Amino acid sequence: MSFRALGLGDRIFQAIQEAGYTEPTPIQAAAIPLVLAGTDLIGIAQTGTGKTAAFTLPILARMAGMVNDGTPRRTRTLVLAPTRELVVQIEENIRAYAKHLPFRMATIFGGVGERPQIEALRSGTDIIIACPGRLLDLMDRRNGDFSGLQHLVLDEADRMLDMGFLPSIRRVIRKLPVKRQTLMFSATLSKEIEALTHEFQQHPKTVQIGRRSNPAETVTQFVYEISGHLKPTLLVHLLQDEKMDSVLIFSRTKHGADKIARRLEQAGIKCGTLHSNRSQNQRLKALNEFKAGTVRVLVATDIAARGIDVDGISHVVNYDFPMHSEDYVHRIGRTGRANQIGDAISFVSQDDYGALKSLERFIGRGIVRKKAEGFDYHQPAPPRLPEAPRGPGGRGQQQRRGQGGGGRRDDRGQVGYRWR
């Protein structure tokens, strides 16, 4: 099947050709006809298979085919995404596909000034791509006219519904017309979350390309079983390999990402960091430098990395092994995109063995264990700090960080604890 055969219209087809697309991917070929028909849809496919175009192209075609009835301009399409980076990436794609169409679009997210965003909402921008939190805040202040909304898209739907966004999404959707087309796309979608989608959709159809838990087949996966204290030195050791020319490293926490980056910089390895404590300008700078190859290593947390769409990532390193199997699939999907090859390396310490076994059951296969050549696995652990004085009754005094104790939160809002 060709893009011409999908019936998207001449102006969109011209933009597709100019973008270098030759034929639709499986998710595009399956989803586009259903979206054009006005059907609510759940789309499931691996990362890097073209899901953004699968919902954007038919929505643009439907909008282009509707006659202007002379009413004031109102927002007709709303795309919700979990991170600023993903919002920006989606907007870049839509602008490329709509370059020959007279549509206005804008992005809404935190960390930047809200005045341009308010003006975009009030002026009736055709397409809004937004993070739920900032959008809800502006809508609560009566900005925006969504009475004419025709299309709602939840991108990265599993994360949107499973990581604390659900209350905000419900509040946003209550402000939207009931009669609309609602699309949900993701690389993974659990049965439990799929059941929840029916709250927002009307008789949705499901398009599923491949197994829900299946990582990209072009990604070679390895596990390095390693003591926790050896992770920093093993990472530096592996990065001496020149074949690791574009490396994305995942940390579980923001503090951990900064610590990894400092260690790499001390070893003479230039890198960038990407997490929610960084300003928008810092995040964009780090991502642009990584895309341009100015830095070959980017250290990120799961939440911040949702919008990373970079061609040619050679390696993904799970410095902290993910607690959830779905996160693993998302992480390693940043390499091996569009049928390119890539390597996924995971550091696994004793505390991670349970999560590793769960992952192997989830993906239906074992992951190869590997030893790093020339690395000394017998390096002693650094000396432990002296124990803090015990409190009354012989019990250690536990103090929550962030509440008088310098609390550390990861990107999911979880609070870390320490004994003092």
C-alpha cells in the first residue's frame, strides 16, 4: 500500500514526499483508514514505528476536508502528551505534515512563560499539543475555546494513565465536547489500562502491531551482573569503546542522573543531562547537543526521556534497572528505531534479580548475561560511613528527606529515605 492509496489529499501527500516517506509503516497502514472513518482507536506498536504520523496524517486530512462555515476559529484538535520533550517533538512532526495547510498550532507546557500560551488558546489555535498540568491550569482560568473540538489524542497513553496523570486528564476531558473522536497510542498498553480507556472512548477499535510486550527485534540485549559500587567504573570502562558513539543512559532518579553525569565528566566523557529539575532551556540544549553529536552521551530519567526521538542512538544503558517491565520496553526502544540496529545494556545488581526475572517473563525470553573484557570485578567496595548515633530506645531515627532532611524525589514523585 502507498500513501497515495490512503486518500490523505494532495497537499498532505506532497508534505509526506518532502519528508522522505516512501510507504506507510504497518501501524500507519492499519490505523489511518480507521481514523479517517472517524472511529475511536487504541493503537499499539513498538517505539519508532511511526505512531505520530499514524494519528496526525488522517486528522489533518479530516480537518482539511471540512468546509469553513464562517464561525470564529476554534481549537479542533487537542493532543495530550506526558512530557515537554514529547510535546515539542509532536509539534515538529505536525508542522512538517501540515506545511501546505492553513492551520495554526501551538504547544502548552510548564517551565516557560505562559503569556504566549494564553494568547494561543484565546485566539482559537486549530491544533494544541499540551502537557495536561499546564493546560488544565490555563483552562481553569477560562482560557481557550474547546467547544468545537473534534479530535482528542492521548499519546503515550499507558504512561498518561498510569503515572499520576489520570486526575488531570479526567478534569481536562470533562471540559471537552462529548461528541468527538478520541485516539490513544502507545508502545505498551496493559489490560488494566486498556479497560480504563473505555471511560474516554466510544466503541473503540484496537490496532496492535506485534506483541504488546515485544521490544524491537533489531535491538541486541545484554545484562551485566554487577555489584552496585562497581557501576560507575564499569560504565566508564564500557564507554571507552568507540562503537558506543551515541549513548542514552537511564537513571531512576534526578539526583542519580546528575551524579552519573558528574562522574562521566570527571572521567573526561562529555555528556548532557535530561530530567524534570532542569529548566526548559537546559533540557532543549542537552537534547539538541545530543542530536547534533556535540555530546555522545545523554543521561536521563524515564519521564524526561519520553520525548527523545533521536535517529542513530547506538546504545541504551539501563544504569538503574527499571522496576516496571513496560519502562524497559520504552527505554530500549530509543535505539533500534525504524529497523535500525542497536544495543541495550542493563546493569543488574542483587536487588534487581526479581525485576529481571519479571521482565524475562514479560517479554517471553531470557536476556544474555555478559562479562566486560578487561574489567576488574574484584575491586573492593568503598569504606562505609560510620553509623549515626541511635535515638532513644535503640532505634535509628528516620528522617524524611524533603521535610527537614533534604528529601530526594525521583521523577515519579517518590520520596527517598535515609537513616541519620
